[in-house]
Amino acid sequence: AVGSVDQHSTLQQMMEGYPDKSFWFFNYLSIEKSLPLKIENFPQLDVLKGKSLGDLIRAQSYAIEASLKETGASTLRCEYSEL
């Protein structure tokens, strides 16, 4: 699954399907250090001030990994400082 495209149904299948899979997570830290999001016109998103798209993608990745671990799934995370 890439980002949130079909993520809900894919994650549901991973979590509730037959437990014969391992899940790998790849983070490219240099790419994730992007410019901050521009959210000035959306006060309801103040919690995101100073955050970048990379920050959001990284948070999503860690949350998915934690959810999978709660089901007993095997996970592996690889972090790279440069592409």
C-alpha cells in the first residue's frame, strides 16, 4: 500500500487475514525532511503547524506498524539517511 490509497481495506486484510506474512517499512529520512505544510487558512489544523508532509507520512508509517504489531504480525523497519 502506498500512502492512504486503498489503505483501509488493505490494512484490514493484513490485520484480519491469515497470519503468514511479514511487513517491511522503509523510511528515507532525507526525503521526509521537506518544507513545512502551509495551513494558515485552516485554523482547525493548527496542530500541524511546523510539520511537513514527511512528518505526516512518518507518523502514519509508525502508527500502521504499531497496529500490525498489536495483532502479533512480524514487522521490520529500515531507515535510510539518504536515498
